[in-house]
Amino acid sequence: MSFITATLSIVLIALAVDACAGYPAWLFARIGHPVTWIGALIAGLEKRFNRLERPSHVRRRRGVLTLIVTVGMTAGAAFLVETLCRLALGGWAFIVMGVLASSLIAQRSLHDHVARVAMGLEESVAAGRLAVSQIVGRDPEFLDEAGVARAAIESLAENFSDGVVAPTIYTAIAGLTGGAAYKAINTADSMIGHRKPRYEAYGWPAARLDDVVNLPASRLSACLIVLAAVFVPRCSALAAAKAVLRDARYHRSPNAGWPEAAMAGALGLRLAGPRIYDGVTVQDHWMGRGRALAHASDIRRALTLYRVACGMQGGVIALLLIVMI
């Protein structure tokens, strides 16, 4: 089996395992999750290196060091696991590595978290706020029904890119090691890549590297959403494509605007726009030209679109594998 055939097989198994089973709660309770392990490493390094009394240029250099250590140790551990699997299992190692790689992809957990927002919002706005507070960083107490629904859909679109498509790409390129290295970068960005005084200098390297590695995934995720809209009732692929071309570049994130604009156009909504984080209003460009009054039913349409897009991604991987074989 060639290297590329092996990595595509690993990805296909990972996608199937994650879609069917996700990451079991009992396993998380016993050993945690790769993201929690990486997060513990980042938190320890941040406590040691990010001294607020240090000048910004020193903290930025220490942020670079933190990123090198985090990615190096994570990728090194994954490479060791891959090597041991190959030595012990030979040609069947890709099956075990596929199961392990499923922990790096968040198809099912993302779907379930967003579905809980829809269920909560159908019960009450307060229940919707509580559910959405688990997946977004904005202040939930300022969100009305439409705000909760839009926040959930925006999170679904953005995390489809960096939680599903991106780890799929890097695992397909470099196996378990590639997927783990990406996860380390993305986790570092989520923990220290914030535009806050504490992390502005120290987290700058993590934020910038995350922007770079997520660039291909954001574009591909937008394409998948546009194509998926062709097969989902009451969705428009044409409007999705127009929204991407018109609005994506105006988002404050160089990557998030692509899947968000595609999702907004497909659903006939407006997403992003002004939002409140830690009591501060962030002015952002609207993605899409539809209605801003979103509801729980729109979250469910977005989830249908998401499932189709995930299925299409798996189909592309399967076709590539067939061609390579």
C-alpha cells in the first residue's frame, strides 16, 4: 500500500468512525481527549512563559517557542504511535490509525452540540442561550431568539472548516502525524490566539499560523456547502456562491467568512454582523443578504446542509482512494 493510499484509507476510516460513534463519553471520562491533552500542555507553557511584565517582543518570541514545543511534541507523539502501529500490525496498521484519527475530527460532536441549541431554542430562549454558550465565545445574555440561532449556525459553518475539513485535509496529506500537528495549531489558536491584552503578543504566532493552515480548508468548506445546497430543499447553491464571492473577504477573519457566507447565502440568511464579546461590541460585515430573523428551524436546515456537505467530503475521499488503487 502506497503512502497516499494509506493516508486516504486512514481518513476514510476516521470519518466513518466519527460519524457513527463520535468520541465516547465513557472514554473521555477515563482518559480525556487529544485536545484536552494538548490544551494541558499549552496551559502549562503559557503559565511559565507568558509573563505580563515582559516586553511585547519577548512575549511574542516566547509564543513562537510555545508553538514549536506544542506542535513538535504532539506531532512527535503521533509519529511514534504510527511507527509502533506499522511495526506491530504491518499492512493492517491503517485501520488502527484510522480509529485513532477519528478523535481529531469533530463531525458528530459539532452536529450534536448545534442540535442541542435547536432543541433548547424550541423550548425557550433561555434554554437556547444556555446551549449556545457551550459553543460560542460571545455573551449569550445579549442574544435574543434570532441571535441564538445565528450564533449556532455561524459556529456550525466555521467549525465545519476548522473542525472537520481541515483535519481531514492534513490527515490525508500526512497521516495521523499531519492531523495531530494541525490539531495542536488549532488548539493553540483557540486558547491563546485571542485579541486580548494577555494574549495579544504571546498568542500572535498561534493566531497567524492558524490563519495560514486553515486557508485551504475554509475555501474547500465553502465549496462543499455550495455544492450541498444543490441537494437540500429550500436552499440555494447560486445564492451561496454569490454570498461567498461578495461577502467572504469582508469578514474580520481571513477564513471564517468563507463557510459563513456560503451558509448564509444557502439558507437565505444574514450571519455575522455586530456581536458582543466580553461586553465589547465587535463590528463585523454581514455575510449574506437574507433575513436576520433566524429561528430553530433554520438551525435544523443548516444541520441538514452540514450533513450533506460532510457526506460529500467523504465521497470525495472515497473516489480519490478508488482512483489511487
